Amino acid sequence: MNVKQKIKNQIRTFLERHRIYIMQNGDENFITYHFRPKKTDNVYLNYSSPEIKNVGIVIQGPLRLPNDFTFETAKLYRRFYPNCEIILSTWENEDEQYTNKFLDLGVHVIRSKILPENLRKFTSVNQQRETSLAGIKMAKDLGCEYVAKTRTDQRFYSTSAISLLLKMIDLFPLKNDIKSAQKRIIACSVGTFRNIPYNISDLFLFGTI
């Protein structure tokens, strides 16, 4: 059994376990999956967005070491957005020698102090806030006007994502005269719950500093 067939069987088992059945005949929708390269060197795409210069990309959270996931993510963003400021905002207990690898990519690294135990509760919201703000403040100090707040356990593969987000902000201006905000914040729908007051997903956020 080859690797692709093995993955197909694993996907089918997962879907059936969760009572998501693939209809062989007469169904109205297709279920698809997509293979994505683990390593930046295996992303066969030469296009980049050098014209974008006023945006910071903050990669926030604890490092994901298996497959060098966070490192390869930073490497990918550096390749796609050569003139953007890439910022890794993580914790002081991360291996300093390993985080120095990011510096070699031209990625800025900020290591925040770990919060006291009484503040590290409620699904790590306080910790997320700490590293997110630290990364955003660094982006501001570096002269960025906009920032994309991402996470160390996630990655986007699009070379046009940032330019699209910049256009979306201009296409959908604020409706009211809100003095505390310059423009809208763009968020990911995954993890955002409509019926929880003030809830917005932290998976991906984009807006002005």
C-alpha cells in the first residue's frame, strides 16, 4: 500500500468514525483533501510580493518543533514576503540556540517572560495576549502600519494573502465614526462564536497596528 492510499484510508476511517459518509452515487458534493509541503524548499512557487513593505507578520506562541514546523513557516513567509517584517513572539523557556536559527533568516525574535501560574488559566488567553501584544509592539517599533497576527502551530501558503487583506480593508471601511479604530479587523471564522459576546477567533487576525 503506497503512502497516498494509506492516507486516503485514514481519512475515510476518520470520516466514518465521525459519521461523515462519502456517498458513491447521487451525492451533491465532493469531499476533497490537499497535500501541502512540510518544507519550504519543496514549495514550487517562485512568485513573491516584494512590493509589500509596511506589514508585520507576527508568529505567536510556543515553538512547534516536529518537522521544524514553526521554523519552516517563518522561512516560507520570508520567501513570500521579502520586505515584510517577520516576528516570532514566543517564551523565554524556548531553546535559545534553536530560536537563533530564526535570526539567521532575518526574522525578529522576542522572548516573553512566562506568566505566574495564577495568570496562566482560562485556555491560555492571558498568555496569548502577552505574546501577541509583544509581537505587535515590536512591529510598531519597526515602522509597520499593518500587522497579521498568526500562530506558531498554523501556516498559510498564499503569496497573495497579504495584498488581498489590504484590499479588503479598503473595500469594507468602517460604517460609523469610531475614534478608537482606524479600520476594520479581519478575522478567521473558524473558532469565532456568534453567540459569545465579544468573541473573536485568535487563529488569524489582520488590521492596522
